[in-house]
Amino acid sequence: MVNRKHSLGLVWSIIRRGLLKKYVLIFVILIAMVLFMQSVKVIQPNDKREINPASPFYVKRCIPKYHIAFLKVHKSGSSTVANIIQRFALENNLNVVLPLKKPHVSHYNYIGDSKPLTKQSIIPLPNNQSYDILYNHVIYNRTFFRAILPPDTFYFAIVREPVDRFLSAARYYGLQKQLIKNGILNANSTKYIFSKFLENQRKLKTGHNNYVDNGMAHDFGVPRKQIHNISFVKDYLKQLDKDFHFVMLMEYFDESLILLKKLLCWDIKHVLYIKLNTFKGHKDTDHDLSNADIARLHEWQEADFLIYKHFSFKFSQLIHSAGSDFLQEVRNFKDIVRQINKFCIGVPKKSFTVTNSQWNEQFVITRDDCKRMNTRELKLHDMLVQKALDNLRLSSH
Ligand SMILES: *[C@@H]1O[C@H](CO)[C@@H](O)[C@H](O)[C@H]1NC(C)=O
Ligand SMILES: *[C@@H]1O[C@H](CO)[C@@H](O)[C@H](O)[C@H]1NC(C)=O
Ligand SMILES: *[C@@H]1O[C@H](CO)[C@@H](O)[C@H](O)[C@H]1NC(C)=O
Ligand SMILES: *[C@@H]1O[C@H](CO)[C@@H](O)[C@H](O)[C@H]1NC(C)=O
């Protein structure tokens, strides 16, 4: 028989060695944890230390974009976006592409406008500076945009469902009055007032303008002569798709702003807005369209429908890839917008603190912030023009 004592001793020593191994193991795990915690600290987003991009812990930092081009498509909620960009330009002292026009004449906030777009259309810059932002009304012209804006510019626009956009443009530009004046519409008509116009618009020389006839395609730069040439529009759309990094949908305005904020790496505060009158959307039933009217509109405004269909499909894809908490983030944003609107329009209180959430740090909105969000587009435009002219004057001394 083998010495029992000896074998027991052997077992004991194995156990002891095992235990020792366990202690070593625990010790190693502890060290690893400490090291891991330290490395985790390095990747905190607020940490300003540089991280080696080759490191597995490297997280690409979000760098705010300052070079942006926004195509201000008519009657699509673009004025509210313009206010957001104007505030950002003023706050960051950026160089804005502005039309070189006599102040306060008609369309003085339009770049170009019936004249070809060239460097002579805009307020020049001192020699050693470059443009950061373009947001004013302009007919999109790829060559012009690429010539004046830096290569890393972020291009975006906004579109709206074409039937709604047609009605909004028709109302805004007084189509009804024009039709009455031209004897196309009886002054007493109250229902389906555009039926006769839509039946005959291809023959009618009066009664509509650039903003009513495929207004979106027009703003995106489809030449007037080709706007009903669908094969041309389809080719053109392929180029637009390459040129524009993002296209917002007016129908999903808050969702669009959250996506924009993510893409530009801006803060929530930058994309806040005050709901202006344009958003009340008065519903006049006298402008209602019949089913036949809508069918005719589809046929006539095919370019606008193609553009809308294309970019709304891309938009839905983007939402799907925006993360599982996207809708919650939008809800949080809507809540903040509601609170801010209440504070800004309500009884005077010095400031309002927006509490932190999963998606934003705590921040304060002051009366001055309210004032700027509530300032009319042309007034902020005048301020930006003044700044651009001062900049030019100072540099020439
Ligand atoms: C587009 O921009 C280029 C470059 O400024 C200019 O030569 C051309 O005439 C413009 N086209 C239109 C239609 O304005
Ligand atoms: C509108 O209605 C009024 C009152 O019924 C009538 O006198 C007038 O002739 C009508 N106008 C037109 C253009 O039909
Ligand atoms: C319509 O567009 C196509 C494709 O760009 C072009 O080849 C054709 O000449 C255009 N038709 C007219 C009438 O301009
Ligand atoms: C551009 O020129 C102005 C005036 O000569 C000068 O004050 C400024 O420092 C210059 N800026 C750069 C970035 O060179």
C-alpha cells in the first residue's frame, strides 16, 4: 500500500498549490481590472487627452462641423432652419456667403436671383479668409457652391410633401387671386378652386410661377426647360443624391433636427427653435383638392414627387440606422422645445435650466437666447451683412 500519509501530503500540497494559483489568479484579475479602469477613463468623451488611433480603445471623437451649405427650399419650413444657422454663424463668428445687394429691395436676401451665379453675386471676403456657411435663398448651382465653399462642407436641404407644398405655395403667392384676375376662376367659388387650373395648366400661360410649378425641383437647380423632362430629372437626381449629405423632411421636423444635430456634432441648444406663425398651419378647406386634382398634380409635378420620394426613402433608412433610442431622444427633444417655447413666450423669468438627460448635459436658456430665436430672419440677415461689411472694411485698412 502506498504511504497514505505521503499521498495525503501530496493531495494537500496540490490543493495548496491550487489555492496559491487561485490567489495569483485573483491578484492578476485585480491588476487587470485596475488597468482596464484606467484605460476606460482614457476614452471618456470629455477627456481632452489625445488617444492613439491605433489603440483598440480609440473612439472617434465627434468634431463639430462649421462648414455648411443649406439649400433653403421655399415653403418647406426652411425659415426655422435658417434661424438656427444664423444663430450658429453669429455665435461662432463665421463667414457667411451673402448676396451683394442694396438692402431692403425686393429679394435682397436671395443670392443671384435671375442673374447667373458668380463671385460678383456675393459680398467679398478679405483676401486671407474663406467662407464657412451658405444658407440664403438661392437656386442650387453645383459649380458655384463648390467654387466658393471649402471641400469639407456639409450639404443639406429640406423638402416637403408636394401636395401640401403646392397648397402652401399657392396660398402664399396668391394663386387664387391670379386665377380670378385671369378669368379662370369664379370669384364666388369656394370648393376645389384649383380644379380648372389643374385641368388646363399646361395650356395656361398665366396663373402660376416658379414657386408653384415644381418649386422644389426649381430650387434644387433643375433648369426650367427640363423640369417636365423626367429622364433629365432622374439623371439630375442622381447627382443631387451625391451632392447632398442629408435632406430633412418638414413632416418630421424634430426628427430631422436630431439627425442634423448628430451629423453636425452640434449641441441640442444649437437646434432649438421657437414655433413661429408659419407653423400654425391654418387649414382653409376652400383650398381642398379633389382626387382628380391630386392625380393631375402628381402628373404635372412629377419632378417634385420624384425628389420627395427619393429623399424621404433615404430619410427613413437613416432613422433605422440612428440607434434604438432615437425615438426616445426625439421625445426628449420635443419636451425641451415645449418647455423653451413656454419659457420664452411666457412671463418674464431671467433664465431657464434644461435638466440633463441621457442625451444632453444640463444647460441654461436666457432671455437673450429667446430673443435671438424669436428674431425675424431678415433682421438677423441684416446683422450678418453688417458684420461681413465691417470685416471687409477692417481688413482693407
Ligand atoms: C453656375 O455657376 C457658375 C460658376 O459661378 C456660373 O458660371 C454659371 O453661369 C452658373 N449657372 C447659373 C444657371 O447660374
Ligand atoms: C357672385 O355671387 C353674387 C351673389 O350671389 C352674384 O351677384 C355675382 O354675380 C356672383 N359673381 C360671379 C362672378 O359669378
Ligand atoms: C430630356 O433629357 C434627356 C436626358 O438628359 C436629354 O437627352 C433630352 O435631350 C431631353 N429632352 C429635351 C426635349 O430637352
Ligand atoms: C488676415 O488679415 C488681417 C488684416 O491684414 C489680419 O489682421 C489677420 O491676422 C489675417 N488673418 C490671417 C489668418 O492671416
